[in-house]
Amino acid sequence: MKIAPLKISDPWYGRILNDDQVAIESLHGVPIESTVQMELVELLHSGPEDNYRPYLHMRGELTEAIPAVELPYGVTELAMRRGAGVNVDAFYDFSPRQLGELVDKGYFTEEFQVPSEMSGIPWTLPGRADFLVVPPVYSDQPPVVFMSVYDQSELELDQSNSGYDLSAYFPDYTPVAQPTRVKLVDRPGMGDTDLDVFSDVDFVDRVPEEDPASVRRARPADQRADVPTGVFSRLVSEITAQRGPVDSVVVPGSPVDVYHSRVSPAVDQVLSATQVDAEIQAVAAERAAGAEAADAEAQAEPDLVPASALGDDFLDLNEPQYDDETATEDDAQPGQ
């Protein structure tokens, strides 16, 4: 018999449990095979404690359940209409073999994604459920069945319990990722032995990324001692000595590509900062030499002679002075 179950959130569920006059039958932990209309399939990653291990998050609506055993009164299948089913969130963990297969299919490329064909279709998933069966009043009527699905918000799946090898559903994205052709002018060698450019350098004093101009203003040139003097020049020389072909194919995400996109720009930035510091020091030394020359010229000028050393011939500006012509005219006036 196929009937539509009720959820335990239905108000009648609590009424029946509290009514001692109603004969009920309960079944717990019954294995079921559920049909879930999958609405969302996305690739997520765990936290740093699991080394950001990828997994699949699937969300859908359970619309059908088939118990592993026949329920009382001949119930063998339970079906719900769309929109009235049970919401299910499932999490699929990949095995190490499956993760290796995803890497081979281009997991570390930007084009890698979950195929759209995995959503919008029904999935058959395992599960467990509790059933509460209320007997019918008449024999020709169906019973009332309440269903509660286990772990409906955190259903854990893998290849063994679900029967799905979901890594096989992913297409191969490696042909889509186009390798970039670069000139090995500032690239490390691509021989049989890899070049470990940081094997003998210990960066002890690490600071957060800041504006290079503000760093140069805040820290004098003599305090810039993050690495030994000339180490970057030596590294560049080693890299230049191990150059490969002029045009080589570099796959995105490879060690060579990481060096070119991250390491080499940082080396150039440090070298340019050192050159700017040298120029600043040269300008400061030139200004200091000019100031010393100005002080020496000022000291070479003759000293001023004080007024007391000039004697009686020195003109005293505090006493009025008259010339002879003015005094004669004043004496000739009447009444004087």
C-alpha cells in the first residue's frame, strides 16, 4: 500500500501521543530508501584542521520513502507531493582515491566546477526513519502514518553507504585550462632538479604588507636587515644560470608559475626599495656637504668692530648736530 505520511510537526501528532485511548504502533530506526529531488549541489571545503578537504553539499526535498520492512496494515511506500516533503541536507565525503581523481581532472584550475547536471534531478539516498502508525477505524480504510527522518539536516554520505562514485560525474577540465607560454627571462630553470630558492635563507623578521613608500619613511636604510646583503642578487644569478629553453610551457598552478607570479615580483620590489634607499642617502650626503661649506664661509668673514673702540671721533647720534651756516643765520635774528 502506498500512502501519504504526515510529519511529526503536525498538530495531530501531539494529540495522539497524549491520548491514551488511541492504539498506536511505533517503529524506530527503520532503514529507508528515499527519493530526494536535488535542488543544490555545491563544492565546499572544510576548515584548516582538515587541511581544507573538499566535500559536496547537497540540498533537496524528500518526496518518497520505501521502508526496508513492511509497515503495519500493509504500508510499503510513502509519498509526498512537491512542496510538502521533507527538506534534506546531505554532505558527501570523497575518499583519497576520489580526491586524486579530481586532481587529475583539473581540480586546481579555475574552470573546475560542479556539473549542472547533478542538480534538478531525483537522487536515491539511504536513510533511517521513525514511524508512528495509527490503525484505521474500518478495515477498508488506510492507516495514519507519521514519519520522522533521521539526520535530515546533516545526512553523512560517501561512496560506500550511498553507492555513488560522485568523482566520476565530474568531467575532465584539464583540456580547458590553457597553459601560458612565457619567456624564461626571470624564471627558474626547468631541468630535472627543482630549484629551491629559499633553502638557505631564514626570513626571521616578517612584517605585514604595507605601502613601500611608508615603510621607507618609517624605517631608516641602516635598519633594513630582513635578509643578508646581496642575497637577492645571488638568487637571481642562480636562477639566470639555470635557464631552460627560451619559450617554455608553464601550467597554471605549477611551481614555476608560482615563482613568476609571487616570488619574482617580491624580489624586484625589495631590490627597487634598496636602490631608492641608496639614492636617498646620496641626496642627504650632498645636502650635508653643502651645509658644512656654508658654515665654513660664514666663519671666514671679518668680525665687526665695537663702537667703544672708535674713540671721540665716533659720531654720537644721541646729541644734536648743527652746521655753521645754520648757526650764523640764527644769531643774526632780532631779539637774540
